Amino acid sequence: MSFGIICFDCDSTLSRIEGIDELAGRVGLGEAMAKLTDAAMNGEVPLEAVYEKRLSLIRPDADSIDWLAGLYIAALVEGVADVFSALSAHGKEVHIVSGGLRQAILPLAGFLGVPENHVHAVDIYFNADGSYRDFDQTSPLARTGGKAQICRDLKRPESPLLMIGDGKTDMEAKQEGVSVIGFGGVAARPIVRELADHFVEGPSLASVLTHIL
């Protein structure tokens, strides 16, 4: 099948880090948050059961979001820039679909040439002094089934859509008849290996291109 629209998860797919876990580690909550994140990504608990809890404990401020934005780029997965260049050269429409925080992901998207309106993630809000206020609690990406909803909104009959990611939430795109590739280069999760149409090992994202082009 020739895919016209390619959607990528961000954390542990485009970048080697899990952003929320990095923010937690910065305020001394790393181990506890990593367990919650892993439980959600492995499908053991629904995303909405941990999303608000994590942010209300971490309360990331504007400075920490800027710091995380730099970390996403510094920890880029091997082969990502080559993949995005190849997709651009073939005229593919590329989106980032993530349960992460949008303001932290936008600089990475810019680095990869992805327009802002192709970045689907959860907005975070700050007070006037830059302290944490809230996140977009209406975002579908902060709950189970959100990535399927975004894929449903993006897909068009003439342009088959493909979702690529490392977590159970990425596999939800299959509910919309979307093809999915599981990427195990950072985190190889058994549930993703089981559910994905194709599962890609190895450290480089470039191996997904054989299933796209």
C-alpha cells in the first residue's frame, strides 16, 4: 500500500526520551513517574488515569518546558532526519501525534521541517510568572483512544494513513482502520509487537522506510 499521510509518535520514537519522565526527574520524582508512564504505554492502565496525576505532581514551569524542548532535539533517534527528508522528497504529508506537551515538541518539529499545524499534542498553560497553571483537559490526546480520534480526523480516502510509534496508545489507531508500525528501537514493548502490522527493531528509525516507500 502507498501511504500518503505518515504520523509519528514523539517520545521513544522520534526522540530517545519520555518527556514527562525527564520533567519528573528534574523535580526528584523520576522513578515514580516512570512507573506510571510505563504502565500507560504498556496498556496496563488507561492514559487518563495517569495524565492529570503526573502533571499535578510535577507542575512543570515555562523554563522546564524550554529545557525539555532542547532535550528532545539533543536525544534525537538515529535516522530520524534522514526519514523526514526522504518522506518530504516523496511528497508525503507528515504529522506528529503525541500525548506529550505541545510547547516542548514544537521546536523538534521545526527542526524536522514539520509545520506547527501538523503537530498534534497537549497544550500546557502557565501563569503570568511562568509557573504551571494547567493543561488542555479537553485534548483527546490526554486520554485513551485519542490517537485514534486524531487519525480519524486526518485520514482521507485518497491518502491512506500510517501511524508509527512505540506504545499501546499508538496501536489504538487500528480502531480507525489505520495501518500501524511498532518501533522498538528505544522501547520494545510486547503488546506493541503483538498488535502492530509491522514491528521494527534496531536503533535507527530508517528501517521503517521499507514499509512506507
